[in-house]
Amino acid sequence: MSLTPQWLRHYQKAWLAGDLTAGLIVTVMLIPQSLAYALLAGLPPEVGLYASILPIVAYALLGSSMTLAVGPVAVASLMTASAIAPLAVAGTAEYAALAVQLSLISGAMLLAFGVMRLGFLAHFLSHPVISGFITGSAVVIAIGQLKHLLGVRVPSSSTWETLKGLVLALPQTNVATLALGLGSLIFLVVARRYLSGWLVRMGMPAKVAELLTKLAPMVAVIASIAVVALARLDLSAKVSVVGVVPQGLPHMELALPGLSTVGQLWLPALLIALVGFVESVSVAQSLALKRQQRIAPNKELLGLGAANIASALSGGYPVTGGFARSVVNFAAGANTPLAGVVSAALMALVIASMTGAFYYLPHAVLAATIIVAVVSLVDFDTLKEAWHYDRADALSLMATALGVIAMGVEVGILMGVALSLGVLVWRSSRPHMAVVGRVPGTEHFRNIERHSVETVPGLLALRVDESLFFANASALEDRVEDLIRADATVRRVVLVCSAVNQIDTTALGVLTELHASLAKRGVSLALAEVKGPVMDRLQHTALGRALQGRVFQSVHAAFTALRAA
Amino acid sequence: MSLTPQWLRHYQKAWLAGDLTAGLIVTVMLIPQSLAYALLAGLPPEVGLYASILPIVAYALLGSSMTLAVGPVAVASLMTASAIAPLAVAGTAEYAALAVQLSLISGAMLLAFGVMRLGFLAHFLSHPVISGFITGSAVVIAIGQLKHLLGVRVPSSSTWETLKGLVLALPQTNVATLALGLGSLIFLVVARRYLSGWLVRMGMPAKVAELLTKLAPMVAVIASIAVVALARLDLSAKVSVVGVVPQGLPHMELALPGLSTVGQLWLPALLIALVGFVESVSVAQSLALKRQQRIAPNKELLGLGAANIASALSGGYPVTGGFARSVVNFAAGANTPLAGVVSAALMALVIASMTGAFYYLPHAVLAATIIVAVVSLVDFDTLKEAWHYDRADALSLMATALGVIAMGVEVGILMGVALSLGVLVWRSSRPHMAVVGRVPGTEHFRNIERHSVETVPGLLALRVDESLFFANASALEDRVEDLIRADATVRRVVLVCSAVNQIDTTALGVLTELHASLAKRGVSLALAEVKGPVMDRLQHTALGRALQGRVFQSVHAAFTALRAA
């Protein structure tokens, strides 16, 4: 296996123009985002820039998506803040060092999962849980940014504390800050809603108009810097600004975490890894499908793992594939990860020479860009759909969102996962079972309550619509006992196993008991339509041997044989 | 609904003799057990006797088993000790008060589960996890009793500490204590193994011989009391004895726990409730089956909940249905819970008038009865069976047992539950899928790799052997994509849903995407053998509407229709 990625070995000249354009546009979009998300994570702004260089290159070497744009994202930034805030004071070197360690541990986990092909771990996060988690996080993030819009100081230990603090601090609102923040907010909302429509009506091609819209945050940044710098609002009106952003490329260094640090950070690191992976793969997959490309989840694990380790190596913090910037990258014509490499190079240039330009950038404007970005993450559609399709999923979603808002990101997502596993077991513990009969004139058997079918007296054919395992084995036993009690003429019971995909040890025990207890009462047990993999295991057990000759390929075969008997 | 239980309203005279005999025999068996298990729980011996009166009566009123014997049991006693030891010093009034609260909270939970019909919660505990838990607990209990056999003091913070302490304390062994303990142990083992055989050979009916064997612990208790009292071994040889056991019925009182106590005890209380419920129901069920009776799990929850609240009310600690004593109760001819009421009355008599008799009872003899009782709980058969049938179940079992031994009962069982849920999701995340074709001359379709079947060119029929949900939806998508990539002639894909019992929101999303992405490539998607409950939900969704006319009752119908098309 060559270390050079495939896209690079077979690079075609025709791809270059698209990759260069996309790299440039994404960089312009990334600059305000990187600064803002670093602030959201409780880190100095330059850390956001650091996290937007090496990780992109690392992903380009190992990842499988042609268009995914990796870097700091809103949700991972919030998770970083919530993981480190209890351990260190934001703004200190210790805090930044812990963010590096978090990224390192998270990256090492992703790499390990990739090597061990454990991508399935991400499947523990159902779509409703993820949707609830992101919606909840977006609400928490937006509320947390309001203090920057108002220019006040507010404690942020919990959402409730923050809200209370905001109300109490209202009288101290810094009017100039609020004006800048609200102005940017309105500009960004209007730009997002109407700008591309206006541009199109002015004769601009739709695609170009769409892309220009994405540059609105940069316009807000430049305009606000100009206003603050000219009026020296930082002095005259005490508008809080970013201030000195150290110039120069990040130092490359890496301290391995001690055992106690690993003990404190492994859970948030794992959650950041999984959430980041799920989000990233779903973005990558939806973009790949549009161009008939494919995403290899295990390669994604390697790519994201390498990206996070690269982020740690260069003083950054946890990164993952971002939705908005990947879409822009794709729309701007990115053909390969070279677009990302271009963007990384441009970003390095910015850090090496232009950080002075951000001195007058007001925090309120960064807060406005964050709010506009996360409000679009609030997802009521999934809730609405789930509510109509599957109430339990909708409840998992809401519980996760409320859990995140009321109790923080970690508790919220763990609650969501526990709830969705609980729902899974609960559902499986009450399996659908149907007594079946033959559809006249066919060899097909259906539910006697839903279809008009033929049955044979004394023969009970019960279809179990679920794998048999610890949570539902006794439900089957109860149902058979009930049916036999209800019809004393039953002499043969056929379990139709077309939907039984597994029989675990607990269920095997229950079936063995059921067989013995039926036999005592002169009722014989038979199986039909047992799947290959299930039969392979069953035949070597006591039950398998006891049932020899009474396992039929189809219900039809069972009916024919048992009717004759 | 009358409050008088059914067995009492329809009580028949013929049942009385059996109930009286069983009540008497169980009481004789219960006395040493109750004293010993209270000690195991870190409580004064009389607490064990208290827990053997009111709880039995409460269960008789609300439970559904005719023969279950409720009271202190080994595993719940160990769980009680492990829950309270970190909070209070064994032997203090505070410790005893916490045991009462634990019983109260556990009972309230059981009652609540019963009222809300949440019996399914117990299904989270698979058979291998329970088996591993009990085996691990038995090992921990047996090791913990060795210090009483040796007559030494040893720290018991962990199994490892205890073992180390035992080795270090060996030189301090109290020889008289060891002689009494080992003597009892050998007597009990020999009685259990050979006594009933000898008695039968001497002409005694097998059933009576079997029952007499169960009274061996009482014989050991009486004999050892006599030896110690006559030789005053408590003074001359410093043999540790039970000492003064307060005489008189327990005071009835109940202090509700404060919030902080609930916060400390809810998790162990929940685990004790669930483990106790599972054990109790499985004993009750296996006995009921022998007499064609039935157990109502929700009534069991109410019965056990009431028993634990009654235990708390009378100064006891958590109780549940015991295996050994229920079997003896059954074998001694108990016909109704009146046998338990008789035993409760006799036990009250003992407490009211004869506790002085236990003064000289050596701790070593109680330890011997505990060791003999728990060694029989060690269950290698389940491990052996699971190892041959289902490696993952066997690993869950071993992990739970080792977890209990190395890290304590709570961590052990939580690990087991997490592992069994993990195995469940992991298995479901890699569902078995088979491309199917028609068995010649039938309407039956089987795996093309296992059977010689007919297929139609351009038509791909894929059977998914699993419900579709968050953990496996993308695996289906990947498989379909792989199959289409492998055979470019495919124009129609039929998903055979005979084994799909549920489609959750996440999977619905994936199917909707798959349908759209296939359509773009000119491949149509159809479903066959969709189950009633699944179809009921599906038809109101966008996917359901898009698939109208392409959902077939059987694979045969789909083949016929699509071949013609």
C-alpha cells in the first residue's frame, strides 16, 4: 500500500481550477468561523486558526471523502468547553494544554477504532439522538453567546444560570457592542435569506450568488473591524475586541497526557470522537452520493483520527468535518482534497503575516456569526417526522435535547444513548406474534387476524416477528401457553421462524424448557423456516437433537407433513 | 377487586396438612439461614429473623406464586453489605437504619414497577449475565466467610485485600474456631452429598429423606451450641459467638429517607430490586410449571415490593424469593402461601421467646452454612453451554463474574448489562443478508448461496434478516450499493422484509435516501413480505407513498409482477 493517496497519484490537470477556487472561498469562510469557534471553546482565537491548517492536510492523506472540509466546528467546540471548564480556567495555558490533550486522546481513539474496524460504535447514536443532541447544543451555544452581544459578563455554569445572569445584567448592556452585534446579526440573517435571490435577479448565475452569500460573515468581520478601528470604539465605548492575535505559525510539539489526564478526559474524548465521526460521515456521504462516489467509514476514522492528532501536534483542539464548509467546498467546485490543502496553505499565510488585522474585531460580531450558524442547526423537521412515524424515537430526541440544555452535553447524549437502547430492548421485549394460516390456493401463510386463511384443527402455527433473545424469550413462552390454554385441542405447535434472526443462550434455554413442558402435556413442538445461520448453531444443542425431523423448510412443508401425521 | 387473595377465599381443608408441615420445616431451615445472611449483610443476627416474618405475610397477600418462600437471601445480603459499607460502619445503628432504607427504596421501586407494569425492565438482565453475577457473588461471599472459619480479623474492602489479609492472618488462626467451622463444613457437605442416600437405603421414603437432609444446618447449629456452651469455648478458647440476641418482636416504625439518602441508595436499591425480581420469578416459575400453575410477573412485582416495605417497617433489610427454601417448601407439600404464614408465626414465636438459645452459636458455624449454601450457586454448566452455543454470551458471563469478583457487585452487574446490550447492538449492526432465488417448482425463496434456486436477470431480491434500525440501516445501504456495483445489469431491487419486524426513524431515513439514489440511476426499489405492523406505519410516509404499487405480498408475487414488467 502506497502512502500517497489515490487522488494524488491519479491527479488530473482538469481538476486544478475547481480545487484552487474552492480552497480560496473556503479559507475566506473559515477565518471568521475558526476565530469564533475557538472563542466558543474557551480558547484564544489563534487556536482556531491553528486547528485549520495541519488537520486538513492530515485528513487529505488518509480520509476517503473528496470534498469534506475538516476543522473546528460549533458542536465539538461546545463539547470541548464543557469537558475542560471543570478542570481549568478558560484563558489559561493549562486550559489550552488540556484542549490539546483532548484532541490527542480523541484522535488516538478514532485511529484505534479505524485500525480495529470499530466504526460500528458510531451506530450506537441513532438519528433522533444525534438530531436532539445537535438541536440542544445549538440552543446552549446560542444562549451562551448572548452575553457577547450585550457586552456583559455572566456566569456560564449552566444554561439556567446563564439565562438568570443575562436578565440581571441587562441594565449593564454596552450599547455600542449591542449595536455592532445586532447590526451584524441582522445583516447575516438578511444575507442568508435574501442575498442570493437579489443577486440572481441582478443577473448573477445562481451558483455564484449562492457562494457569495457564504462570504457574508467575512464582510461583517471586515466592516466591523473598520468601524471599530476608525472610531476607536474599543477605547471610547469599551467595546470588547479580540486584541492581539500572536503572529507566526504554531509551534510543533506534543506532550503525552498523564494517566490522570486520560482518566479525566477519556469520556468526553470518546463522545467528541463518536459525535464528530457520525456528523462527518453523514456529511461526506451525502456529498459523495451526489457524484456517485463512495465513503469508506473505516478510512474516515483514520482520516479524522490523523486530523485530530495533527491538531494536537500544532496546538489546536478537537476538529471534525463541518457541514456548512463542506457544502461550500463542494459547491465551489472542489474535486479532491487538494482544495483543502490549498485552504491550509492560505490559512498558514494568514497566520504568518496578517493576524494584526484582527485586533479590532469585536467579540460581538463573532458571537453574531456563531448564533446565525448554530440557529440553522436547530432541527424541527426530524422531530416532526419522528413524531408522526414513531413516537418513541420522537421522545428520545426530545429527551436528548432537553438533557443537553438542562444538564449539559455529556449527560444529555449519554441519556439519549441509554434511552434509545432502552427503547430497542423494550420494543424487542414485546415482539409481534401472529397465528398464521394458508392463503387459499397458495403456499403462502399470513396472520389469521388480518387475512382470510385456512388452518388445520389441532395444529397451531405461530410466527414470531423478532429475533429471540434475553429480552423477549419469556414473552414467546407466555404466548404459547396462553394459546394452548385457549384451545385445548392443540396437539402440534409450529414456530414459524422466518423472522427469527438469532436465538441467544437465554432464549435457547426458554425454548428447551418449553419443548419439555409441552411434551409432558402431549403437545409436540416443531420449527419451520429456520434461517441457515440459526440452524447451524441450533443443530448441535440438546434442543436441536430433540427436534430432529421436526424442523421444516417452509410452513407449507410443516402443514403438509403434520396434517398427514 | 377483593383484597383477600384468591387462595384464601377458596381455601380447601385438604390443603391444610401440607401447608402446616411445609411451614414447620421451612422455619427450621430458615432460622440458621436468617442469622447467617444478616451477618453476611453486616447486620446484627436478629435483623435476619425480623426479615423472615412480615415480608412473608405481605407476599402471601399480593404475590402470585403458591410456593415461593420469601426472606433474606445470600446475594441480596452481599449487595446490601456492598451498598452500605461505604456509607456507615457495620454494627452501628446508622448502618442498620440504612439497611432499612435500602429495603424501603427497593420495595417502593418494585411496587412502582408493578403498578406501571414495567416488569420488562428485568429483561435487561440476560441469563448469562445473571448466571455470571451469581457465580461471582458466590465466590466473593465464600471468600468473605473464610475469616470466620479461621477466627481472624481481616479487612474486607475488596476481594484482593481480603485474600491478602487471610494469608497474613493465617498464623493467628483460632484452632478451636477452625475445628468447629471445619467440622460443620464437612458435616454439611457430607449430609448434602450422602445423607439422603443413606436414609433411603435404611428404608426411608426418598422424599422424606430429601427433606431431612435440608435440616442438617439446624443440626450443626444445635450441636455446636451444645459443644460451645458445655466447654465454655467462648471464654476458654475465645471462640467468637453470636452473643445476646435481643428477645421480643421487632418494633414497627418507618422513617422516610431524606433526599441525600435516596441519592446514595437508589442505584443499589434498583439493582437489588431487579436481581431479586429476576431470581424470584425464575424460581417461582419453575415450581409453578411442575403443578401447571402460572406466575403473573406484575403481581410478583407487587408481592416482592410489599415484602420489602414490610421488611423495612419491621426493622429488616432487602428480601426476595429464595431458591433453596422455596424448593424445600414445595417438596414439603406447601399448597398455598398459608405455609409461609405458618412459618412467619413460628418465627415470631422464636423471636419472642427463644433467642437466648443462640447465645453460644459460633460465627464459624454460620460461616460454614453460608459457604455450603453459596458454593452450590456457582454455575459452570451455563458457562459451558454458552461457550459451545454462543461465544459472545459466554464472554458476557465471564466478564460479569470477574467484574463482580474484582470490582464489586454493582460495577460487575452494570458491566454485564452494558456488555449484553453492546453485544445485542453489535450483532444487529451486522445483519445477515441473503440474495434469494426461487426453489424450483415451489413459491418458496431461499439463499442463492445455500440452495440451488432460480433467479431472474436484472432483478435482485435481497432478504434482510433483521429489523432495520439505527445500528444496521447503513449496513443494508452498503450491501445494496455493493451488489449493484457488482452487477451492472440490475434494474430492479426487491427487499424481502419477511424478517424485518421494525423500521425505526433512522432506518426510514436511510431507505428513503436509498430509494432516491437508486431512482437517479434508473434502478427501481420494491418491497416484498412487509409485515402488517410495519406496513401500517410505512404507508403514511413519503417512502410509503413513493413505493405505492411496488409493495408485494410475497416474493413470488414480486417476481411474477416484475418479470412481466
